[in-house]
Amino acid sequence: MNPEEMKELKELIEFLKENKIGEFDLERGDLKVRIKFAQEGAAADLASLSRLLAAAPAAAVAAPVTLPAVQAAAVPPTAAAPAPVESDDASLHIVKSPIVGTFYESPGPGTPAFVKVGDQVEHGQVLCIIEAMKLMNEIESDASGEIVKRFVQNGQPVEYGQQLFAVRPR
């Protein structure tokens, strides 16, 4: 954070304290900050918060950090994970994400998807791309069969182990 942003954050904390606001979320681009006062009217340790935010870039803090009176976290925005497959067909094979990143259904904008529901796939066939740290990782099918469900949307962030596709094996 630059000095101007740090000043804005300090002013925001003071405003929240003065108006007895117990919890506040701020999102700007890659930076997401959550401020939660431990008790109504509690004084925030601005020096600790300033050091925390100045020392760590937005993506460096993976979990919430608790300060004496404030809880702050800098995490990238996330989407809600879809519920696990609840199918009458217990024989479906689930292809899961091997990495954290962004799901892409095709090799580029305006190009056809690698696979769609109803397609037959072979073991080793590319199903999608997951972008992680500017690297495009092709995700291959680890089963042969028919694609019966896609769990994520194009451009959606995915987590490690998140369900991507359901395949009915041959």
C-alpha cells in the first residue's frame, strides 16, 4: 500500500470507531480488507495494522491476522464453491482441480470449449485450462467416458480439489 492509501485506511478506522461500527469490509481490485472490532468502541492498534498492511502485499496474507482489537485480512476475492455431486449414479467419476487458479473452458476467447456436456472423452484428453500465476495448465481427463456435468463456469476461480467435471465411465 502506498502512503496515501495507508492514510485513507487510518481515516477509515477512525471513522468506524467514532461511529461505533463493529465490522467493515473494503474491496479494491486485488485487495480485500476486513476490519472487525473485538468489542464495541474498542481502540484499534493503528501502528500494528499499518505495519501489517505495509509489509505484506495483497496476495501474501493467506489467513486472517488478529491484532489486539482489530481483525484484518488481505485475501483475493473468491466465489462460493459448488456443492458436491449428489447423484443417484454413484458410478460417476469426478475430475477435480489439481491446483488453485482460474478455470477456462477453451484455449482462448471466442474459441470452442475443449469439452461440453454429452461429449465422449478419452483418458488423457484435455478438458479445460486452469490459469495459476500467469501459467496455463491443461487439465486432462483421468477417465474415459461421457461428460455428464460441468461444475464451474468459464473464468471462475477454483480451489485445489474442487469438482470440475463428472464423467460417466465406459
